[in-house]
Amino acid sequence: MEDALAGDGNTLVLLPGFMCDADLWTDVVSDLEPRWRAEHGDLFQDPSIEGMAARVLAEAPQRFVAVGFSMGGFVAREIALTAPERVSALVLIATSAMGTSLERSAVNRRRRVRIADAPFRGLSRTDLRRALHPSRQGEEQLVERMLAMGARLGKDVLLRQLAAERVDGHGRLPEIACPTLVVAAEADVLRPRDETDRLATGIPGARYEIIADCGHMIPLERPETLASLLNGWLAQAVPAAARG
């Protein structure tokens, strides 16, 4: 983020998912109403969720809406709990409060060792296709867009993000006091409905929306639907006085 604004409530700080960059949000931002400014949080320098959250807070406006997708949702929750006075609203997209399992932690450690001294060959097409709705898995343009984000970020970011383990956050969900929107996808195999259901019911007063015919990659698969949800919900959740 280039400018640390005083913060008038109009700024959405967008926090991407694992090995995603600002292009994740391109089609969503283009459909946001003009009163909302979008800034992109830097989740690329730190090997922990807490470190990512601290960096975003250091660069963000004094008052903002935290919008997190997948891994970015974990960072957004950490921000809302660490600095609640700075977060006017919280949006959690295709994410959960589940901690990293011992099995997944071991897999990630082995993966880091394997790729540390090897040439970076990019992300797996098979894994990326799995993140999409079955009806979209054959769309090469969409898969290439996801591959390109990973290629731009490179091996160092991959290693840092693989090291950023998630701590189970269900016990602290009741502490989230700001207006919260949870958005899930009907056919998300990476963050299935039981996880998003539990997240949404754990946050007091959270609004819960499920997007039909969509896989994990909501901002790429259904950007117009997501932007429409954001425009409508934010108009109610962030008071006009807070928006300046």
C-alpha cells in the first residue's frame, strides 16, 4: 500500500489467498461502487499469520474494512482481534478458523525441504483445477491466470506461505465485535461447508452468504456476485458517518 491514509472508512484492504496476488481481485474491484477505495495487503514477506497481520496494520489506514480470501481470511481475523478499533467491518471469503493439522504441517515441512534448493516450477495445474467448480476446471484461461499469480510471486513467497501455519481460532470468534460478512462457495472442496458454517455461527451477528455453482476461487469464478454482495452489505454495515 503506497499511502497510509488517515482512514475515513472508505478503504477496503484486500488480503489474498495462498500464492495469489492483486490480480485475484481485479474483476471484483472493477464492479465496486466508486465510494470504495481498494488497497492490497502485503502477505508476501512474512512466514507467519501474525507477521502478515502486523505488516498489514503497519501499512493500512487508521480505519478500514478488512477483506480476506482463504489464507487472507486468517490474516483478516488476526487483524480484527489484534486491532479491533481499526477495523470498521470484516469480510471473510472461502476461509475458516480451522488450525493446521499435524498431518498437513508435516506435509508442508517436507514440501519446503523438497523445493528449497530446487528450481521453482510453479504451482500444480491439477491442484489449481481442483480449486475450481467442476464446470470451470476446463477453462484454460482461468487456470493460466492462477498459474501466472504463482509465477509472479515465486519460490521465496511459496516457502514463506507454506511456513505460515494456522492456529485453531474457534475459541476467539466470539471476540469479533465488528460487522462481519462470511461468504462461502457451494462447491468449495478446500473449505467445505462444515468449516464455513462453523465460522459464521461462531461470530456474533455475522451475515452468511453462500454462492451457488462456485468453487473455492470465488473472486475469480464469481466476481460480479461477490462485488454485488460487498456493495450491498457494506452500504448497511459501514455507517455513512464512518465513510466521511
